[in-house]
Amino acid sequence: MSSLSENLKLARQRANLTEAELAMRIRVGTATIEKYEKGEQVPDTNTILKISTVLDIPASELLEQDLHAEHNGIDKEIEQLVQEIGTKKAKLILRKAKEFSEEDFLRVMQMLFEVKYDSQ
């Protein structure tokens, strides 16, 4: 099961919604939600945005590796990344990221992916 499928199921349960209720709100079939939660199908970007709106959770959190873990203080991975790239770069990136909507963020992530993997 992928992180997205696990996070989707957990977020849906936290919102006290059934698969059928979520399906109705984002206008897909219940079987589609079942497939998303089993990791058999991956929702497209627009569907992820609809799901995040209905579940009142940022789309980026649906895509995170470890949504179900409770964090006290700063995430260890974030600390490590800041150490690796340096505080100055991390601050610059985070300041810019604050200005992005969820949709902007997903577009930027798609562009970064394409730059990294399409050029290889």
C-alpha cells in the first residue's frame, strides 16, 4: 500500500466520512475511492485537490510519507534536509513556498520532477 493510499484512508477516517460519502463529495464512484485506498489506482492532480478540500487537509500532506506519525517539535527529516542544504537555502525555499497555493505547489513539484527525470 502506498503512502498516498494509507494517508487518504486515515484522513478520510479522521474526517468521519465513509468511502461512499467521500466519493459523492468529489463526484467519483465508491469503487474508485476503494481503489485509491488499496493503492490500485492513483488519483490525478485535480482529484487530489478535491480530496484535500473535502477532507480539509493540504494536498502535500496526503502525499507525505508519514502522515500517521505524531511529531513533537521539528520533523527529523526536515532537520536533516536543512543541515544538508544549509539554513540559508532552506529559509529561502520555505519563504517562497509560503506564497504558493496547493495547486501552485503541485505544479512546481511536477515541473521539478520533469526537469530532474526528463533530462536524464
